[in-house]
Amino acid sequence: MALTQLTNHEIALHLARSLRAWRVSPTGAGMTQAALEAKSGVSGTSLKRFEKTGAITLRNLIALMRALGLVDRFEDLVPPANFVGPIARLEAEQAAKAKARQRAPRK
């Protein structure tokens, strides 16, 4: 699914559904809402609202991710400042190809 095609609300719902699927999956966390509430410290009301609407505070999201064993995934959200993006990489490749294709000067 291309997230760039979704609205902010749709992305929040997608995240909420993904975390809920991870929470209930036996190959994921395999937790009930009550167990996640107890482990994360996030209230049951906030957890239910998040899973239904995607609305959550950043601090509660971090607490849920930590309780689900997923907090290290936050490092993937923002690339490091020295990250070479795909456009810059493509431009560098095109410049290298153009330089390699230069003709020899005419005599």
C-alpha cells in the first residue's frame, strides 16, 4: 500500500490496524487489550480509541510500541541527516552515465 496516496487520517487508521493485528497475533505479541493496558500504562479508553479511530498521543504511541516490543522501529521513521535520498542518488547515477558517455574530441 502506498502511504503517499492516503490522507493523514487513513494513515493513522492503517497504523492502528497494524498495531492491533500485531497485538492479537500469536506470532506477534499475542496480547489482550487488558494485558497491553497493564504493560504499557496506557488507559483502556485511550487504547480502544486508538484501535478504533487511529487517534493517539505520541507518548501513548511510544508506550504501546515499547510494550509490544516494537519501540526500536521508531529509528526507521526518519533517516539520518546524511542520508542520500533516492532523487539525489538517481541524479548522481545519471551524471556518472553522462560523463562516461562523452565522446572523444574531434581531430
